[in-house]
Amino acid sequence: MGKRLFEGVDHKIKELSQEEGVKAAGLLNLQGMLVSAQNVSSKEAAFAASLFHNAKQLSSDDQKPVILVEGEHSNSLIKGDEDYLLLVRKSNS
């Protein structure tokens, strides 16, 4: 079952990365270790996890933050739950 689960995750991440404007997509654990990724480095994953944990400190309630990092050429979205984070980077053009 575990192998099929991760094959399914890989397939979904690959599909997501092929959507219009998407430059990168990755699923990572809360420690920043990549589970599945398309064009996401381990350094980016670790930084995304760090941002998520820091953003949780700003929240006055127990909700999980959704982080949008806007750049000149691309935007990155970081969204998480109790176990995993999703990182998606899209082109602005």
C-alpha cells in the first residue's frame, strides 16, 4: 500500500507542476524533507518549512497559516496541515 500511495502522490505533484504557469511543486514533511517534488530543491523545501513554522508563531489561534511570497517574476504558496506542506511556485507572466 505504501508504494502505491507515494506513486499516487508523485503523480499528483507531476500533474500540478504541469498546470499553466506552475514552475515548481513539492510535498514535504514539517521538517522540510521532500516527499515528492518537481523543480523544488531540498534547500527550498527546508526554507518553506521554516517559514511555515515561523508564521504559525504569528497566529493567535491554532489555525495553520497559508503563506504567499510574491516576487517580481514568480509567486510561491506554502500551505500545510498537521503532517505535510505543499509548496507551489507560479510564474507571474
